[in-house]
Amino acid sequence: MDSENLPPTVLIVDARPYPYAFPTRHTALLVIDMQRDFLLPNGFGEIQGGSLDAVQASIAPTEKLLHTCRQAKLAVFHTREGHKQDLSDCPSNKLIRQNGAPNNTQHLKVIGDKGEMGRLLVRDEHGHDIIDRLQPIPGEIVVDKPGKGAFWNTNLMDRLKAKAITHLIVCGVTTECCFATTIREANDRGFECCGIEEATAGYNDDFKCPTLDVIYWSQGLFGFVASLQPLLEVLTPYAPTLVGSPPQTPPVFDGDLSIPGLQHAFREGLSPVTMLEVLFDRIGKYKNLDPAVWILLETKEAAFERARKLLVQWPDRRKLPPLFGIPFSVKDSIDISGLPTTTACPPLAHFPSKSAPAFDILLEQGAIFIGKTNLDQLATGLTGCRSPFGIPRSVFSPEYISGGSSSGNCVSVGAGLVSFSIATDTAGSGRVPAGFNGVVGYKPTRGLISAQGITPACLSLDCVALIATSVGDARTVWDLCASYDEGDRYAKVTMPVQRHVNSIGPQAKAFKFGVPPPETLAICNPIYRRMFNKVVQDLQTMGGRLTNVDWSPFHNAGKLLYEGSFVSERLASLPDDWLEKNRDHLHPVTRKVFEDVVARQSTAVQAYRDLQAKALYTRQAEKVFAYSSSGIDVLVVPTAPMHWTVEEVLADPLAKNSILGEFAHCGNVLDLCAVAVPAGTYRVSELQGNEDATRILPFSVTFLGGSRTDAETLEIAQRFEDTISKTKA
């Protein structure tokens, strides 16, 4: 987007009790319960005796506000109040109190009773849905809530955090009930809220003004209240008018594969077919430089056909799904229906009948599949040097390893062949290669993205990983893919204790971070130690407070992965005689790894001792990340201790591989979230002592966060990324 059209960091609108300032990147419009059951004749509201004339007055102003916020690219959330079909989530007092009141003549029907638009306030019924004029468009979040407040028993808090939202512009119905309750709930959680006077209404006009007055009473006890027109005037300069049909002269593709860049280009009329023509030409040329990136490449014809179908399916450029036309790759240990999953071991390939859920979600959101990428065989390794399909090289220098096991994923993103990639991470496999290719590698908390459809490496540790060119792009894909899957035995079913948001004041930028002790960092080469020290300084400059931490649980947990019995899980998902039957099909280094596992002869007693140790280290790590004055927000580590050449790894494959996991293994054992972020470059000559070596190599750091603090960890990582970008500029 042209920088002249970008809004400033913070916009200010006149409001009560004083002007409301909101940062556009961190602000969302929250539209409360604009449902048929509340707004149309014979719905729940009218049946309960509400005045439709009063409540319908909010529709036109809400429509104006929604349109302008969409054009200004603010995040948009909608809520719908209603209950499951069996009413198992409906408290008895909500169901029968009004109906059971003495001398009741008004509340003759209750929730779940049959109305003209279906059962009243029941999900999936016609009356439960949002009115036609305000229907959500692709990319907008709909939160179904069982109560009056939008935060109770919903994932709204998590979805807001996923988009780094700290400020809410609130509208909807009814003022005295769900609108006010939600603002109070949001205030308790730290959000800065502003209700829009004309865009909210209730069934009794006499209640509206007192309700709004209470919100901003006592210098903004619960938030702010603003009028619609001043807000529209503030937003309109940053809300360009788009028409639905493409321009007569479509724009030329500028080569930018970032998700925001492509979203803007497609809205402006670029065809995904045009983008793909450039992309496949780029892929063909890169094959000459590195033929080992892909195991299976989608045909141009199939990709172009997918793009043409998307154009037919989504003709209105104002209403495109978030990943419309975005090209991506997939690690070849992840199932795609009808295509072989080789896991870099062709004799053991299988043809799945269904795709991994994460892949299906990406297609539903409009993404275009480009191909399946190379990996360390059976997803076992961190070097990228264990595949019969060849050795992918770092995009910075062909002498140096790409890292693994998600080698092809990270090279395909780093070389600009796709916008993002779906990989896996069992012991650092999505982070180490990201670091060696100058891209972002994000391992979510296990179970937030379904791991179904992944060939197991260590089933209890396997995670889907996301590779992208920026933290923002990784965050976008995570926000779309994260969902509970009851078919995934490790999916997270319980909600964590929610941490509040710091939306204003110095606390909004402050955070606490820890680093490994000097004796642990000594394993890094001198260049990495120097660059890591610079990262620590940068983090302090941007508001971070360096805090001493107990490193022992992270060190001990990392050692469990390969020095204890846990490595036996590499064989646990396979038949007992699998290794004996398939030994000859394996890469020599992979075969040695599995033979060493068998030779250990780990016992059940040893396994239980290691499980007990893991529980102890997990509890100790939880204290490090505690939601208290003593806890830190993130633990920052080098993504890897050093960057080997291919020649060095081939000469000593097992020892070199082991060193690469020094700072990575603990993330999986302790079920942490982790995001590897580029943190500068250095000259190859500094490693080789060769003045003629002019190439550069990347340095990367990883932000480790407590289990299910993904949103907070990503936000700090993204702020660091922004700081690094400004330094380069």
C-alpha cells in the first residue's frame, strides 16, 4: 500500500470523558449481537416485549461504521448470543427466571422454544444469525457466546490477542445488556474500549443514556463513549474506496510475496494467475541453483486452474478471504489427499485418503498449494543433510547447510518461491533451518494447530510449524489454522488462565526477558556471542528488562530428548519389526540413529523416571514464566550455536547435529511456544578468515514463551523484528 494512505500510528477522536486515542494496528471493531432474533419482528427480543423501533435505530449507524472500519483495514469481530442445540450451556436461571416470575404475562416463550425464525436463541437457527445488512465478510471473526458478555465461555480473548488487539471500538445491541456487559468484561481484561453512541441501542430508550453515562463516569471508569460522525471523519482519510470489479488495466506484479503485499495487490486488481506466472519462472530458475528444495512440485496447469477457480469463487475484490491467492508449500511429512507422503523415504511412501486439517483450512481461506518440500528423512535431524532427494543449501551460501528437518520449507520461503510454508517441529526442526535461511520459524504450543495428518516423528512432541518471511505473516497463518481438533489426542481442550492486556502507559511496551547463563552461551562461536549480546541491548532499548532466570529446567529438559529414553519414541509409532524390515531403505545416518535407539535398550523404569523428570522440569519452567512479578514474559536464546558447512556436517553428522539442538530441544519437551526471528547478518569471511569471502550468513534468535502464551510471545518477537528493520533502514 502507498505509504501516503497508511494511517499514523495513533488516531484520536473526540469522546467522553476526554479524547480517545487508538493505535490502528492494535484496534478492532467489535459488533455485538446484531442478530435477527434481536432486531427483526417475531424474534426473541420482540417476543420478550422489546421495542423494535428503538433497537433498530442502531442498524444504519452500525452499517456505516462497519463499512468504514473495513475500508480502513481494522480487524472486525462479530458476536452472536445463543446456545447449543441441547441447551447444555444455558444456565437454569437464564432459562426460567423471567418466565417463572409471579404473575408473568410477558415472557411466555423461553430460550429454545419454537419461534417463526426457528428455536429462539439457539445456534444454527435462522434467527440466531446476523442480519443480512451486517453479514460478516471473509476474514472477519464471529464469536458465538452463551452469555450476555462476549468473553464468558468463549475464545474472544484468545482471538483478540492473536491479532495483537489492545483497543476496541464497540457497537451493537442491546446497550443496557450485552453491549455494556462486554465493555465491562473487556475493561477487566485490560482493553481500552470506546462505545459508539449512535451505533448502539436497546429496547427501552430510557435506559440508553444512563448506561452510556456509567461507562465513562468517573473519568472513564469502564471506557469511553464517542459519537459516530467524528469517528468516521477520523477514519475516512485512511479508508480508500474500492470497487468490486477489476480495473481495465491490471497492475503489474512487483514480486512482493508477503501476505499484506499480495492482499493489497489482489484488491487492486492483480490476478493470481499473473503472480503464478512470475512465481513458476522464479522456481524454475532456482532449481538450477538448488535442485534439492522440492520432492513434488505442483504442475503449472493445476496451480493456474486453482487460481482461475478462486477468481470465479470470489469475484468481489472487497470480500476476498484472507489467504486469497497466497502461494504456500508443505513439508512432505504432511498428508495431502491423493498425493504421496514420502517423508523423504520413497519405498515407505503412502497415499493418504484425506489431507491434514491444517492444509484443508489453508485451502478454505484461498491459499494456493505450490508443492511438497524436501526434509531430513523421517523428520529426523537438524542439518538438512539426510535426504535421498539431495541436500538443500542455505539461501545465503551454497557451502552452508540449510538446517533441518524442515529444510525445503525454509529454503522455499527464504528464496522467495512461496509466501509461507507448513512444516513440523519435534526438536527444533521448524526453527533451526529458519535461522539458517533468514526467515521466521514459529512453533506454536502443541495442540493449538491440529497435528493430524503428520507422519509421526515423536508423537507426543510433534507440532505443526509455520515458516514465513515475517512474524506478522506467521501470526496471520496461525490465527487462521489454530482450532480445537478432537481427533488430535494432544489438542488443548482446557482454557489457560488468561493474562490481562496492557493497552496504555509504559506497561504497554514493557516486558521482562531472560537469557541463558554465560557458561551455556559459551558453546556459541564468537560471532554468535557478539551478535547475541547486541540483541540483548536491542531488547533493553525497546523496553525489555533483563531478568535472572533459573536455566536448569531448560538445560535438563533438552538433555532428556536424546540422552534419555524419550528418543525411543522415534520407534514407538512403528511396528516392532519395522527397523529390521526397512533398514536397507534408510539413509545411512538415519539408520544409525535408529540403531542407536535400539542399542540403548531403554527400560520401562527408565522411561517412567524420565517422564517424572519431565513433569518436574515443566513445573520449574512454569515458575520461570509465572504470571506474577517474579515471572518473565519470554526467554531469548540463539536459535542455534553456530552454522556449519555441508562438508563439516558430512564429516561428522551425528555430533554436529547434536550441537545444533542446544537451545531448541527444550521447547518441545516443556511444551513451550517458540518463534525464531532473523537478527542480523555477518560476513562469511569472519568464519573462514578469508578476505575474499564476500558472502553473508544470517543470525537468528528464538523467543521462547510459556505454554499457550503464543500471542504475547509473538507480539514481543514482532516488536523486535520491527526494531531490527528500523536499524537496517
